[in-house]
Amino acid sequence: MYKTSSKLLAALALAGLVVPALQAAEAVGIDGKWFAYPGQVDPQERTLEPPAPIPDPPLKPEFLEDWRTLRATLAAADARGEPIASGYTRCIPDGMPAMMQGMFPMEVMASRGQITIIQEAYSQVRRIYLAGEPLAWEDAEPRFWGHSVAKWEDETLVVDTVGIKDYVMFRNVPHSPAMRISERIYLLDTNHMVDEVTVTDPEYLTGPWQWSWMYTRRDDYKLYEYVCENNREFADPETGEARLRLFGE
Amino acid sequence: MNARARLAPLFKAYLILVLCMHWVPNAAAHHSFAMFDSQNQVKMTGTVTKFDWTNPHVYIELDVVGSDGLTKSWTIECANISILGRIGWKFNMIKPGDEITVIVGPLRSGQPGALLKQVTLPDGTKMGNGGPAGLPNIQ
């Protein structure tokens, strides 16, 4: 009986080592540091077809014209040299899904039960949990990066995110609390990763809004800190224009 | 009240206000470089009084003696630590007291603020200000 127990113990111990190793091995492909492709990559390294341009959002007719007008207004203000103040003027970070566009490098880390992604711009952190079911939107506290759960389908990480604050928008596209962001994250090859994004919103969109982002691996890169400690920009209280606070003011 | 009834009217009513005050732009439309005149660039030499190695922007305060003999303090906006670090800037590359030459796009408002295009350090090294800020168009 002693021998049988020791064999059983040995088998359990081995399982205890192997199972976490398997979980880590599934994730290790996307682990690492990533630069946006092709935007942050030198021209001679642009060997793969870049993703298609992001299409306009399929906003419902009652919202589409307002959105087009706003985009045109913002572009015209820029062209005049009188840019309207934005969330960035107040050091408000991108949130989801914009944080995944890879404005700056990002870091993907797998640990037990979760994938953590850090975007260098504004030190944004999102946590994707590998257990649990997607939240109902009514139960999702509004956040910048939402609530994410994911499952591995073979080598693809399939993520559901819900609960984005109303004013956290991508390309100024309005959304309801019911908006969901679905992602399929996978490697094209060892050094290239894709995030296929699908946004759905029964209140604002006629159908899914889909696009892909691509990244190239940069494992020797060490992310910088980003603390918005010295913000010299402000919104003009009368015009809403972005202004610069000079030294001495 | 069901979810649909709750959602629809309120968001439409506040749509424009929310969008104008709180929007987050995409990366292509850089947030506020448009306030600088990147076409009519100017070149200045002056003495550094401050070098803020900070986010969201690195700033140089530069005392420049004008043609009228008066010293004006300029606020020169550089990119952020991440972009600058990646093109070779160091936190201690510029110090108060350094005499540097800058090529800048000045504020359209006429105030003494500007966007850096290129800096020439005391040892003659020239550094840019990263892709989004654009290149110098004068020598």
C-alpha cells in the first residue's frame, strides 16, 4: 500500500508540474513586446501585407450624420491650426479598443489564469481573465479597459470585453453600455501577431464593426514609464480649442 | 423598464456635448501639433533654463535674445519620453546653461511657444523630435 501511494503521489506531483507548464506554453507565443505594424516598423522590415484600413463604423442612420459632422469639424479645426481639445489634452488615456492600436509599444504577459497587456502610452493596463463567463453589460462597472474574459481556441485567444465608459471612444464613435468588443488574437508567425477586432452595439451600430491590427515582435525593447505629470495643454474655456500653457504662466 | 427603453433617448440627447468635450482621437490625427505653424519654421539660438524630461511632453525652456536686444523665454514642446528615447535622446542630454540652436514651428497664436523640429546640442550633434512632429524645412 505504501508503494502504491508513493507512485500515486509521484504521478500527482508530475501532473502538478505539467499542467501549469501546458497552460503557460499555450500563451507563450503571444508573450513579449510588440510594436505596431507597419506604423512603428522601419520600411525595410515591412515584408508582410499590412491590415486593410479601418472602415467607417456602421452607425445607425440617426447617429451617422452627427458623427460625420463631428469628424469634419475636428478635421477643419486642425486644418485651420485651431485644434479642438481632446481627451489627450486632459491626459485621459485611450481605453479599449483604442489602446490595442499600438500607438506606442506594448507588452503581453501570460501568468496563471490571465493575460496582462501593458500599452506604453499612458501606462495603460488591461487584464484578460482565462476563467469565468463574459459579464452581462448591466453588471459591468464602466471602465477604461472594460472587463475581459477569454478562452483559447487552439492557438487563437478569443476575448470578450464589455463595460467601457461612455466617453471612452475610438475615432469619436459613440457607444452604449451594451457595446461589446470581441477579439481574436493570434500569431501569423513567430514575429507577427494579429488582433482581429469586432465591435457590436445593438443601440448604435447596424451590424458588427470589424478591423484588424498587426504587430511585430521586439523582445529586446524595454518599455518606458508614462506618467502624465507635466501637462501644459488645456482647453480654452470659451472656444474648446487646445492651448499651450507657457513657462512662467 | 427594459434595457432598450433605458438606453436610447438619453445618449442621443448628450451626444454632441460628450463627443466634443471628451473624445479620444485616433493616432493619425495627432492631438495638438496643429496649433503650431510647421510651414513657417524659425531657427533660434539661446540658453536653456529648463529641461523637463517628462510626459506627456518633454519641454525645453529657452532664453533667446531677440534682434531688439531683449531676452524672451520660449516654451519648446518636444515629443514624449518614449518616442525621444527610441530615437536616442537621453534624460541628461540637455542641461540648464547649455547653449543650443533649435529649428521650430512656432505657435500660430504668436505667443513664445513652439514645436521642436531639430535641436543642435553644444557639441554640434543634431537630434530630431520623432516622426509625428515632422522634419525641419529650413537649415
